[in-house]
Amino acid sequence: MEVLNRIYVEVVGPKKRNQVRVFGLGVAWVDVPGIVTKQRGISREVKYLREAYEAHKQAIAVVEEKVTRMMHEVNEKAENMKREPESNKRRI
């Protein structure tokens, strides 16, 4: 791989001021499609992680709301069950 890089530099010349060789003046690495620099790759990865985190956070909020609602329903049913034997005793 090192040999290929040396040959490429000999043919097209050395890199100057962070320009992309063979693409002309004013073209930076971010302008070339398909080239991912390390920083851009990391930035993209961080973006995906943030999106995943937000999606998980929303899903957890929905589940917590459902659990709270279910606990409320269970507590109501338990109270009703406690009251039923007392009302049956009064009828007898």
C-alpha cells in the first residue's frame, strides 16, 4: 500500500494546504462524495448515537407511562376487591 501511495504522489504531486489532489483548486475533502475523513466519520457516528439515544429515551417515556397507568388500574382493582367482601357481609 505504501508503494501505491508513493507512486500516486509522484504522478499527481504532493498535497498542498489540505486540498484534494486532481480535483483542482478550492476543493476540500468534504466536497468529494464518498470520502469520509475521520472527523466526519466520528461526527456521523455521534449523530447516529444521539438519534438512537433520543429514540430510546422516547420509548422509555412511553413504557413508563404505560406502567404508571397499569399500576393505577391494579391499585383501583385491589381497592375494589377489598370493598367487595365488606359489601357482601352487609348484605347477609
